[in-house]
Amino acid sequence: MNNPRISLVLLAILLFACTDENSVAPQLEQQDPISKSEIDETIIGSLQNNDEFNWGDVSDEMIWSALIHGDTVLTIGYQPANETDINGRISEIDIQQESWVRVSESIIDDAMTLLRQSDESFTEADLNLRKHEVLPFIEMKVSSLEAVKYLRSLPTVRYAEPLGYEVDFPIVDGGRIDSDSGCSNDPDYGIPSSDYTNISPGAKASWHLYANNVVNAWSSSTGSGIGIGLIDTGISPNQDNLNSNFNSGYSSGRYVHKYGFYVSSWWWWANPDGPNDDCGHGTAMAGVMAAPRSNDGSSVGVAYNANLVSVRGTGDVVINGGKEKTGVADALVYLGNRSDVKIISMSIGDVFSNSKVADAVRYAYGRGKLIFAAAGTSTSWTNWYGVIFPASMNETVAVTGIKESGYTRCDICHSGSKVDFTVIMERNGTENHPLSLAMSGNQPSTVGGSSVATATAAGIAALVWAKNPGMSRDQVLDKMKRTADLYPNRSSSFGWGTLDAAAAVNY
């Protein structure tokens, strides 16, 4: 449908042109985009000063410039006017309702009208339009500054963000933040025997399972009947313990399902890559949470009788590319809709938020899912940056890793006021990390950072829920909170403190 405001603008242009045969209709103002380096400096400065960055806080010109420097895809979150509660959030989301449909159609029509002003040959096919079937957002190709200004001025637009813009972070203290960090998971043949215990029927229990009192919890719960959803880089098809041997040894009667929503291709018509792990990170996290208690000498997972639903949402551990944001958002909706999944684990994130992914987190949360997210893992950034997104959201449980004794975060782990729990995952002196499954074979790998802490916490939650299957998410979380070692106090850096699996299961 046509917007009255747009119609008036077009009418004014037409009337002006008709007043004089020799006059020319005024052209839309042209200007150069803000440089990418200036945009990056703005983002980094906000992160350093405020521990967050939000596209909603910058100018129309910067949004437009980021589109030009990226893939020109604008994500537009919409809502009917006056559909918010007293806290400013959407009171009820149902994009099939007539009021929601009208708003989305109006935004699309208005965008088409504006974009045709600057290019008469522009068609709806050029929009490359995507209207999400569940979440309240639209994505379209936008390269017009006037279109950005108008869309952001609408009361029915909650946000308008460039999807594919990526920050070129500078080298800091000799190291660069690399989106491929975490993408290695080879067998570790140098693991000292003091870092694991051989347990029946022939598995290895990582040292950190004892440090977090997981082994003592197994006499009461092994996670049976609870589904854990993992959003990560997928699962290796060559790791038998996450495929054909998922039920082996003391692990039985459970299932592993694998899906893929991440698309690496730049072509808009490309299909998802599939569920297989090309990075290694997802395989390691799956092993920490749910590897079988087998008889082949491999490492055992925290909840070795839990069900596992793995969804490949990313190509690496940072949700910074447009395809990764889309993959993660779709993964959250998918897992949110599965009644067998109680817990979602996300050992992935980014330094600044994305509203589309945030919408998806809230969608899954609204369906009762207990969502764990990594507080952050980096090198030189650890000295100044706090908890990353989406762990920074109120709907997620933020987890970080600490050393064996005292409250000292691991060398590459983030901390801050948004942290809810800690997991012991780095040895004093040696700085050795927990055991997990490698991409193939029975020889364990080792994995560190807040990633392994998050996967461990998700596994502990499965133990608690399996012992108390009738409980709600909030009741399970309350058990974990009340048995953490700092409760009833809350640290400004480490939340409620270190999880005690056995205490939480039996509380």
C-alpha cells in the first residue's frame, strides 16, 4: 500500500516540474559515504567506552555508509504502532495477525517507492526481499540514503541495521582478533595422565569434571531424557562418538540429530552448507556436553545420556557475518520450536549486538528454553572488553571460565557484571584445559576459553533437569544459582560463582 507521506512528496515533485516547461525535478541529494575506517573507529570507541555498541545510536548517514561498505542488506525490525509494554518491549508477537501484516507490507511498499525515485528501473526483485516467517523483521537491499532516513523515522520500525557490515579490528598488543579463532580440534597426544581419570567401562573423565563436582552427580543423574540444543559450527561426520557410537558403553537409549542453517555462499539462492563441522569448535563443544561414556578410551561428556540436537549456525566462533547472523537466528527459532529441547548452548558470539539475533533469542526464551552463552574468549581484548553478545542479554545465562584456585579468570576469558556462573577449566601452573572429542578418533583433544565453560554449564543443567523433569526453566536455574559457591552474594565479575553439579542435582 502507498504511504500518504510518500505520495505527498511525489506530488510536490510533480507539481514543481509542471510549473515551468524548462524546469527539472529536483534530484535526491548525493553524498559520499562515511569511510569504513571512521565507522570502525566509532564502533571500537563505543565498545571501549561503554562495553557495547548499538546501530540505533548512530546517524542515518553512518547506517547508509555501512550498507555501502557491506552487502547493502538492511534488516528492518517492525511492529504495529503502540504494541509495546511498559518496559518498551513488544507485548505480543504474531506476525500473522492483520495489524502486523499491514505494517510489513507498508514498509515494503514505501521502500519500493523511495528506491524507484533514484532508479526508475528498480523492481521488487532488486530488493532481494526476505520476510521472516516467524520473527518480526524484513531484509532488503537498500543503497539509498533517503530510504534509510525514511525507514528509521517510522514509528513502526524498531530497528534498521546493516546485515553484512564487518569491523576490521586493529592489531592490539601484537594480536588481531580473528573470526577463525577456535577453529582447530586435533587430537592432543601430550595430555598428562594427571589431567584425566580412567573410568569404567573404558572412558576418560577430564580433570575439570571433578573440579566442578560432575562425577559425583552421576550417581543421581546422567542427563537421560533431556534434549540439549547446540548452536555452533556443526559436528564432524568422522567422529564416531557423535555419530554411530553415540549410544555406546554406559550411554544408551538416546539420539543425536544434526542440521545446518549456515550458508557460506554469497549467492542468495544457495542452500545451507549442511550439518558437518569444518571448523572443529562445534565437535569439541558437543563432546564436552554429551560425549558417550564409552569403552574406547575417549573422553566422556558431562551429560552422557542426554539427547543432542546440533545445528550448524556459523562457519566459525564469531557471529559477525550476515550469513552467520541469519544462520544463528534461524537455528534459535528451530530449536525454540522443538518440544524435546530444553537447553540451548551457544559457545559463540560477537562483541556487539545484532537485533535480528536478539529477536531470535527472545523467541526461544519465550518458549521456555534455558539458554547458555559464552561470556567471551579473546587474547588482547580480555584486558578491556566485558561480556559479549548474546551472553550480555537478560534472556541468556552468561558463563565464563576460571582457574583452579581462587577467582582468577582464565587467561583468555572475559568477565563482568553480566556473568552469571563460572566453571573451573584452566589448571594452575600448566594452564592445561579440559578434554573433549577431536574431529575423529578416540584420542581426546583439549579445549579452553569460555566456550568449554559454557558447554560444561549446559551439561550440568541437563543433569539437574533430568533429576527433576517436571521443573520449569526458572526452577532448574534457581537450583544452579543456590548451589553455586558465591550465593547468596553476587560478584560484579563472576556472578553467582562456580557451579557445583552434584549439589545442584541433589538440592
